[in-house]
Amino acid sequence: MPPIPGSGLAKGLAVTLRTMTKRTVTAQYPDVQPELPPRTRGVIGLFEENCTVCMLCARECPDWCIYIDSHKETVPAAAPGGRERSRNVLDRFAIDFALCMYCGICIEVCPFDALFWSPEFEYAETDIHELTHERDKLREWMWTVPEPPALDPGAEEPKEIAAARKTADKLQAQEAKEAAEAQEAEQSRPGETPGRAPGQAPEAEGQE
């Protein structure tokens, strides 16, 4: 059905008429903090313990505002005769928020959940160099990261969780079956006379 001529103008005027009679409200910021949406992109927090220095975030950043330095160290063998292995040790992790455009690619590509969005946005500085946050500052932002929202009860369960739940249910059913068989075997075992070893012939009654 083709749109009625002038319907767009009528909708716009309806919005104008609804709002023109309402009282104007001015947000008293910073005395009153705004209510931010749950997925507000304010600043990026670093969970350093999860970082493996894979460099994915720095390579994928379109603004090249992530700076990472690291070195390798040798880890002794876990068991005698085993092989030593090397691992990356993080020396520096910094983000220049003067260049960051808050696209969130670094958070999306991180395979180890080391980067998170924080809704904090009050980190303006008088010196542009102060907008380069080192790893200690990025770690402090982690305290402001909100908890993840609850899962939708009507959503489909992830395949990994469904597979793990299926395996756990299978093991539980197998253990219950083995326990029932053991209990049944215990009950069906013939009784033994107390004080007499298995296989020992019973003593004659009335023997002195």
C-alpha cells in the first residue's frame, strides 16, 4: 500500500505537539550523574592475569593506539625428564585514549577475556599525554566494570554447555547404575554364620 501523502509531516507534527507541552528538564551534571545504558562504552579495563601477550588486540586496532611490550622467560619442566617451555611475560600494556575511537574491536578479538568495557567516562585531562593509560591505570578501571547481564531464559543453550551437561548426566546415570548393581549384589549374597570363616564346616550340634 503506498504511503498517504503528508503522513510523514503529520507524524512529525504529532511528536512536536506531544513534547511542546511538557516541562523542559535540564540535567544537573555533574551534581546528578546520568543513567547510562548497560553497554555504555566509556573506558577499557585490563584484566592482566588473562593476558597472554598474543598481540591480537594491537594488530587489529585500526588506530594503532595499543602499545604492548613483553619478554620471554623459561619455565622449568613440571616433572623430572620433562621439557622446559617458554612463556610471554607482559612488561607494558598501554592504550592511548586520545587516539582511540571506541570501536571495541580489541575487546571482541581478545580470545582470553582480558579486555572489558567500563561505563566510566570522566577521565578528561589538561595534558593530552595523560590520556595514555598504562596497565596499572587500566587495571584500576576493572573495578568499575559492571557484572554481565543475566542470560535470557528463553535463549538457546550454548553448544559447549549443552555438551558438557549431556556428558555429566551420562556419567551420573552410569554411577547410579553401578551403585544399584553393587547394592543388589550385596543383598543377594548368602548369609554367613558369625564367628566362622567363609568355607569352614559348621560344628556338630551338641559336641562337647
